[in-house]
Amino acid sequence: MFQLAMLIPTTAIVLFWLLLAAKYEEKFEEITSSINGDEYYLSELYYIGFQIMDIVHFNIKSDASRKKIKLMSEVYGKKYAEYYYYLSVGGKITYVITVLPVIFLLALLANNPAALLFGAVIAGIFVWYMNESFKDKLTARREEILSEFPQVLSKMTLLVNSGMLLRDAWNLIAEQSDSILFQEMQLTATQLRNGVPEAAAYREFAERCGVKEIRKFSSMVIQGLEKGASELTMFLKDMADELWIEKRNLVKQKGEKANAKLLMPTVIIFIGILFMVMAPVISGL
């Protein structure tokens, strides 16, 4: 009975997948050929997801999409954020729609409904992996920015306190490295040289970095520019002291997380050994 019930949806899904594979590969060949296959598994099949997005008229301008694109702009830049979001959604749909026929075929051949649950878990793992992969990149980027910012702020405080204008101090510090934070500072320095108002340039800098401490810095700097150099210097010094404390706490938290990650494999191994020891005892009862 189960096999009969599965026959129709299995046939429909397999035919649908084959239709997409046969008809739309060339349509998205330019996009799929540009995808990094080492980073995106089965990227050569992503045209499946892209076509389904076309069929359902996926709205890349919706509120939910804009929030995701804003996060992606931190990692990939504002220029390419929409492209990578489109890639992410298409990839997830491709994984699900590719695993589905396999799930249904296995369930049909094995005459076992449990295969459906197993397949759903596999599809979920693919989607989870893509989400976690991006979250890891975003977190690593923000942590790198935050770890370098206290030192940058300390240098800026010394230079401004010695009488240098903030924008001149910014330009000088921005050229001292090519790491992520300094690249963002260099972009801001370029904007300032091209005539962008200081307030707007610092505000955009904070948005690109996506770190709340830098948003606070940007907000206070804009206020300091309006009130005068004395208050700006005082603010920079206070915030530099505050961020050094936060950096020490961040290093401590990362150490605790590393210990937790090392503990998990140990626990799994212990449970496995315990099971191997207890299994003969239990079977002998």
C-alpha cells in the first residue's frame, strides 16, 4: 500500500527534476560557471534552484531578503551582496529539490516510510551547512575587526590629542595595514578625499563593519565633530579604554569556546567506550 501511495509523487518529482535539468542548464550557465565549486557543493546544479526561483517569482527585494542582503554586504561587499544572496537561495532550493527524488525513490524501493525522515534530515543538513558557513564567515570578520579596533582607536586618540585633525589621523592610520578593518578605513579615506561629508563617510564605515562598538564610535565622532575637538579627544580616550577591556573579555570567551569544542569529541569518545564496555554486560543479562 505504501509503495502504491509513493509511486505517483515519486514519478512526478523525478520527472519535474529531469525537466528542469534538461531544459534550463544553458539558461543559467554563465552564473553556474562562475561559482566556486570548492565553496558551494553541487554548484553545477544550481540552475535547478534558480529556475524554481523564476517560476515562483522569488522577491529579492522583500524585507526578509533585504535583511539578509545587508548582512551579506558585510562579507562580500555592497556591490556583490545581491549576487551572493541569490546564489545562497538558489543553492538551498537545489539541495532540497535534488534530495527529494532520491528520498522518494529510496522509500519506494525499500518500502519503508522511515527513509522519508532520513532524507528530510539530509536535505536539512545541506541547508543548515550553507547557513552556518555564512554565519562563520560573518562572525570571523566581525571578530577580526573588533580585535583590531582598540589599537586603531588608541593611535587615533594620540594623534588627535597632539593636535592633528581627525580626518588626517584617519588617513595616516588607514595606510598602516591591509587587514579588513584597515581596508574599510581606506575606503572611507577615499570617500573623504572625493568630497563625501565626514559624518556620512563615518556613518557608512560603521554600516560596512556591522559591529555595534563601531556604530557607537561613529555616532559619538559625529557628535564630537559638531561640539569641538576637546570633547572628541575625551570621547576617543574613554572609548579606547572601554574597548581594551572588551578585547580582553573577547579573548577569554574565545578560549572558553575552544575548550568547549575540544570537550565535545572527548565526551563522544567516552560514550562510545562506555557503550562498548556495557554492551557485553547487558547482552549477558
